[in-house]
Amino acid sequence: MQENQDGEPAAGDHEAPWATWLRNVALIVVVLAMIWVVFNVDLPPVDTLQATIEGFGWAGWFIFIGLYALAALTPIPVTIMAVTGGLLFGLTIGSVLSVIGAFLGAWGAYWLARALGKQVVTRMLGRYRAHVENQLTSAGFEAVCTLRLMPGVPYWPVNYGSGAFGVRTHVYVPASLLSMIPGQISLVAVGNFIAEPGVISGAWVLIAWAVVIVLTVLAYRRWRTARGAFGGGPTVQDAAP
């Protein structure tokens, strides 16, 4: 089967029946797994998670990164993981570990979405589908940054949507990494403040959140400008820097 540059079947080609069947089975499995995770799996309280990770000593760094990456693959909010990073490791190390864990989970979801295919993922996105697809249809780099920074939009729809709607790796990787750093630092700063309340740690919280707000506004403006420059209708590949 011929494929276009987005990795989707080229015009005029038809997907084999067995491929359609496999995609439908994959959709059912993924959706059921997501539903089960949302309603049956909760991250433990911060103090419990903190005690568990601390019990592993130096290996706790890798345990934390692994847990964060796994959580980032699912619709479970990962805020508690970033806050725990600040509680356990402080602002600097906690931020580094949180960014690594969040990025690995985001990258894994991206490739999982590419494997599942656009049809499966668009159904899985549910109420986020229209918003994410509208953003990612042009100005790929700016769109990923805007969605990643925008309050109220979880990581997982951006991760899976980017893989499904054809955002290329060389666009997705730097956009995701750069845009998730401010948000992760702001959450880790909250955990650090809880662990060590004080003027300095409180100032870091205010600074980090101020940076997130400013970057969100700037990213949104750049996305609007880039989208308008291309008439609002190019592919994300054409908009890559």
C-alpha cells in the first residue's frame, strides 16, 4: 500500500480487511484499557509515593522516572508526580527528573499513536479530538507548544494527537521538550515549597508560574500568526521551522 508523507494511505488505496479488523480490535483494547485505568487506578497520596520512592535509595531516581513515564502514557493526571519530584529531590534535580519522565511518556504515546493509526486515535481522543485536531492541522511546532502550555489541556491528547495527525518527529520532539520544561518546573516548585516553605522557595513558585503564563500567551500568538501566514490550512509538515 502506498503511503503519503504523513504516513496515511495514499488516495485511491484501500486498507485490507484484515488491517481494518486489527485496527478495530486495537481500538477496543486501547479504549477499554483507558477506561479501566481512569476508573480503577489512582496514583497513591504524595506522602505514600514519597516514602516508597525514598525506600529505593539511589535507584529512586530511575524508579521515579519510570513511574512518571508510565503515568504520562495514560489519561491519569501526572501533576502529583511532578509535585512529588519537588518533595523528594528539590527544585533542580526534581525538575530534571520530572522533565525526563514526562518526555519519555510523551514520546512513547506519540509512537503508540503512530502504530495505532489516525482512525483509532481520533476515536480515542473523544471530547479532545476537535480541539487538538484543529490546532495541529497547521503550524506544527507552534501548535504543539501552545497545546502543551495551555491550561486545561492534559498531556495525553497532545501526545496521541501529534502522532495521529502527522506531526513529524523532528517537530514534535523539540516542541514537546521545550514547552514542557516551564510547566514541569512550576509544579516541581510547588512540591519544593511544600517540603521547604520559605521566601526563596515561594518566590520560585511565583516566578515559575509567571513564566508559564507569559509563554502560554506568546505561544498562542505565534500559533495564530503562523496559522494565518499559511492561510490556516497547510499540513503540520509545511509549517515546521
